[in-house]
Amino acid sequence: MKKCMFVLLILSLFLTGCWDRRELNELGITLAIGIDKVEDEYQVTAQVVVPSEISAKTSTGRSPVTLFQANGETVYEALRKITKNSPRKIYPGHLRTLVLGEDLAEEGIAESLDFLSRDWELRSDFFVVIAKDMTAGEVLNVTTTIENIPANHMFNTLKTSEAFWAATNGFLLDELIANLTIDGKEAVLTGILVTGEKMGSSKQNVESITPSAQIKYDELAVFKKDKLVGWLTERQSRGYNGIVNEVQKTVTAISCPEKGKATLEIIQFDSKIKGKINKGKPEVDVNIKVKGNVGEVECQINLNDQETIVRLEKNTENKLEEIYNMTIETVQKQFKSDIFGFGEAIHRSNPKEWKKIKKQWDEEFPEMTANVKVDVKIVHTGTEGNSFLDEIEVK
């Protein structure tokens, strides 16, 4: 009998509940967090789901999310202080988007990221973006269409944009921290802003065909260490993503052999950066291979002629090389921040030489040579041969 009791006692140890178990109705499910710097304090804005409004049975037509905001000496403190006006503890385990204010980014983002990288409740599969010309709190205070939860709208829009348009890039927290800490590479983040009226929090904002305020992704923000030092243009953002091999699919307008424009849909993209030391100086080769389809023709050309295809390919190569060279030169001279990872490429190819120049890389990077070579192949010309515009011209 005693032996049976002892066995039951041991088994009972494995039947205890989870030590960190919490009821769902005790948590404020937070899908987006904004962090701003207000004077000497952090201001944290949490976009929290309203459970009754995301259920078809209990919805009353009110906003599916609400905002809570608090200030603190640290991010963690501010987040906890939200409980002063929130009936539930903020739970960021399902976070989709982290928005950092531009003022905070200019001062430095590293300290504000420590809590987010350390908290065991947080997964790292959320995007980090920079609020441009406004606070993070203002970005989170806008209602959205199609996706009625703004955090999901922001997440899915960036995911779609980076897949089909080469000017944006979705960086996860782990990727951002890696870029902030790795030798020979600086970080970039995609910008986010509100167009139209700055405050679009009312229900009326999504009741019209064209909302008065809309969330939009902008160009890439350039960092030096953990501080924001400037913004790329859209053209330069496309150039950056091409150089670092972050293009999935996109389109680009090119000049026809004589006059007019055509559009090439890029369906396959591969960029390789190889570092080397040439005559004692660091140098990189950027070799890019592109495959694409003719997606649009606004000129009179014969697509059945192989020579025409070759000229289109050459025009595309020249345009892309111009964009990439211009992007590199601008970043070297204006920002002096190695966002391309050229230093990392030198390190991979020649660790001994990198060790010698590592401490002087801020001076070496703006003067180094980058050799860009683009090879373009047009695979298909679409379902049509020559454009019907030819027939209109001869009428």
C-alpha cells in the first residue's frame, strides 16, 4: 500500500499545470507596438485587439482594436505602466509590427530593442519599420480597409510589397539586430507614413471609397551603427535591394531602341557580392543576373526579331547599372554607411586584410571601388507578339 502511494505521489508531479498558464480573458492581445522618444522618456503605444469586435456574433461595428499608451524611463516600464488604464495585461506574443518613431531612430534604437529581444513571450517573426515625419503612435492611430486590424494591414502590405516591388524590404527583429552587430555591414529599415489627414482613427475613415488617411510604406532608412542618418529615394531603395539580392519580383520601365517605352517584368534575380584586395585597396565586384518578361510595349518594335530583344536587354542592363552605381555613390558620399555589406564581403574573402582595415572602415568605405556588372535575359514576350499599337499607326 505504501509503495502504491509513493508511486502515485511521484506521478502527480507530472500532472501539474503549466507554471506560466494564463487565461485568454486576462490578456490584451497586442498585434502592433509603437515606440517613441518624448523628452527623456520612452512612449509606448500598444494596438490591442477588442475580442468582441472580431467575432461575427458579438461585433457591434465598433473599431476592432484600441490603443493604450504610457511613458516610462525604459520600454519595459512604459509597457507595464499601460496596466494603469488597461483592464488586461499587454501580451505581445502575437506581435506583427513594431513601429519606431523617427526621433527615437535619430537618437539610436539599440537600447529600445533590448527588451524586445530578451522577452521570452515575444517571437521574432514581426516586421520592424520606421515612422517617417511623424510618431509611431500616430501611425498606429489609423483605421484601415480590407484588413480591418491595422497591424495585419501593415504586416501583409509590407510582405506583398517586398515580393512584387523592389523598393521596400521587410526586416524581422533578428535580421535587424544581426545587421546592427555584424562587422562590415550597417542596417536599413523600411519607412512607414500616413498620407492625407494625419489622424484617421475615426470609423468614417474606412467608410468611403478613398479613406481620408491611409498608411503607406515609403523608402528605406539608412543607419550608421544604431542611429538614423538619412533616407534613400525610391530609385535608390530599388538599387539597394538589387545590390544585396533582396529582389523577388518587380517591374522596370526601359527605353525602346528608337523611341517610346517598354516594361520588363523581372521574374528571376540573383546578385553576388565578392570582395577582394586590389593593389592594397579594398574592392568589390557586384555581379547581377536578371531574367524577365516583356510586360508592356508602348512603342513600335518587332518582338519577333532577335536583334530587337538583344537591344532591349542591353537597354535594361544599362539602366540597372546606372541605378546601382548611382545608389552606391550616393551612399558612399552622402551617408558614409556600408549598408551593402561590402566590408563583410572583404572579410569573407580575405580575413587577414580585413583585420588590418577593420578599424578604418569608415574612412575606407567612401573611397572604395565597386564594379557593377548586370546581365539581362528576356525569356518571354507575353501572349502577344508585336503590339497592336503598330496596327493603329498604319491605319
